[in-house]
Amino acid sequence: MAPSKHVVFDVVGTLVSFEAYFSQINKTIGQKLLSHTITAQTFGYTWMTAAELEFTFLSISSRYRQYKDVLAAIFYRTLFMLGVSLPQREFTDEERDACIAGYSLLEVRPGAVECLQTLRDGGFTVWALTTGDPTRVLGYFNKGGVEFPRENFITCDTAGVAKPALASYKPALENFADGDQKWFAAAHMWDVSAAVKAGFRGAYCTIYEQDACETIFTEKMEIMADNLETMAKRIVEASNS
């Protein structure tokens, strides 16, 4: 029997864009932020990046918490760090929760459907590994017309270990035989480079970060592309060579 071919995707940021999250922040507290010369995208990016940091620190110290809980917890701290001296006086829990609700409005990126179809046509089984809540993340796919079997969806909540800890990639790798082709695809270099170190072949898309920062992420990427469709085509080509 010929070896099977698999590609595991990060979802949020890779197949799904953050634009709706930034728009929801702008709609909810945009004017308040601008009074402090802070844009909605600046706050949104800083807030979720700080949440990812705390989420990861909790995970590596064996105190794993769901990402959405961490995001809620550091809302006011993030505002303070951006220069709002008394954020609890200007902003409310209701506004915080409305901003977080923007995560439920995220949409799949242009080309995501075509990307997955190209891989499936090329003989790949497609998987997802995410820190997100399964119901919420699968909802993005359903809304965007993306076919994605629930059994091929893996969340870090199951093992209680967050990416990019190498152990977080183990539940995905355990689905594959030793001789199988095992690819990991992401638009986060920190994610795909860790997956390569854990045992995957790496495919990186610059669609989110633009700059791969290869001076610090030195693991070899077999594929680098500017959009999802091109990345998929190159994975298929590389798998057949």
C-alpha cells in the first residue's frame, strides 16, 4: 500500500482572516480608542498577541486555560499598556464582550476553498490543529462553504497543551503512519517552524505576517508562498517529486 499524504492546517490567521474581529472592535470602541490615538487594528493585534503570550505561559507552566478566557482577562491590562491610564473608567465589560464576539464573525480567506480542494484533488487528507474552540472554528468553515470533517479537526484543548509546544503537535502526528507524507501549513511562522521541529514538512504562507523573520525562525520551509492557492499547488508538486 502506498504511503498516505496528509496536510495539517492552522486555522485562525491562516485559512481564516482576522478582519471581522478588527471591524467589530472598531464598531464597538473605535472612537474611544482614537481619542487615545489608538486604531482598532493596533489594539486588536496587541490584545490578541498579548493574550497568546499569556495563554502560552500558562500552558508551559501546566496551567492551561482556554484562549477565550485569557483574552477576556487581559482586556483592561492591554488598554493600560497602550496608554489608557484608567481603562476601567472608560471601557466596560459589555464592550469587552462585544469585541470578543467579533471572533465568532471571522470569515475564511479568499482562496481557502480552492486551496483545500487542490490538496484533496492531489491525494491529500486535510486536517486542522487549532487553539480555538471546535464549535466556533468549525462554524467559520460552515459559514464560508468549506467542507471540513469534524473527525479531522484537532484542538489543543483536548491535550491541554498549547502550540507551539512540541507536544501540542503529537496528537496530529499520532494519526499518521511512519512512512506517510506529513505536512503542516500555516500563516504563522512560529507555528509552522515548530511543527517542522516536531516532525512535519513545512509550508508557510505570507498572507498574514508578510515577513517570515527567517533570522530567528531557522527551520527549513519546503514551501513558501504569498497566497493559499499557490501554497497548495506547490505542496502537491513537492509531494509528487
